[in-house]
Amino acid sequence: MALMAVVVGVLTLYLASGQLNTYIGFGETAARGAFYLYGVDVAIRFFPLGSGFCTFASSLSHKYYSPLYYEYGMENINGITEDDGSYAGDTFWPNIYAQYGFLGFFIYLFLFICILKSITRRFFQFSNGWIASMSILLYGLTASFAESFFTNDSSVVFAVVLAIYIGNDDNNRKK
């Protein structure tokens, strides 16, 4: 099971690495790059619980315009200015590790491992149900590096479709 979690994690990072490099390449001049770079600093600075609700990389952090944006000089970056918050909620992971700290980040990872365990408990590996469930999970994880996937409308569809594949009845569980 641990091997499967590592494989899924490595595959997700591999698929997302090109996009992450693009964001980091723009560095502090683009919203996503700034969120990824400064988010780590925020998480370290407010270790272990993070900076708190509505403070970083979310639409609510723009609505209440977080003082962290001024502290990190982000108030002039397109899409996260006081007047334009079009990119304020555009990333997922910086939102998690900055606002909820390393503790919140590891709780999210734990939840994904629980979903992974549930999938592998219910289906034989490489069966149609297992492949479909793993594809949905891998898509969600990959998409979360490029958008706020788990906090927007897509997450509802993700949860419903994954619940259909996983189900909760004993008939789906492998013997």
C-alpha cells in the first residue's frame, strides 16, 4: 500500500512538474509563482498551523485583502491587486500549506492516502474499477497543482464520480 501511495505521488509530481516549473519560472512576477514561492515562507513562518483562514491564496483572502500580500510585496501582481482578485483563488496547495500550515498539509495528504487505501481495498489492481478510480484520483491531484481544484465546482463532480466508483456496499470489496 505504501508503495502504491509513493507511485501515485511520484506520478502526480511528474505530470505536474512542467507546470510547476513554469509557475516558479515566472517567480514573483506572476500570481501562481508568487503563491507557490511565498506560500512556503508563510508556512514556515507560521509553523505548524499556518497563517489562518482568509489570509493567503484564496478568494476570501482577496475579499478581505490579506496583510500578507503587502508584507510580501504582492499587492502589485496582476490578478491579486486590491482591485483585481481574478487570480487570488487560482491555486490549491499554497492555499493549504500557507493558511493551514504543515499540519493541514499533512492532513490533506493523509486523506488522499485514505482514499487510495479505499480504492485498493475495494478493487483488484488493474481492474476496470481500479483504473477508473485511480485515474480520477490522479486527475484531481494533478489538477490541484494548476487550479484550486478541490475548492471549486470541479470537486463536487470529482467526489460524486469517485463515490460512484468506490461505492460503500460490500459487493464492491474484493474478497
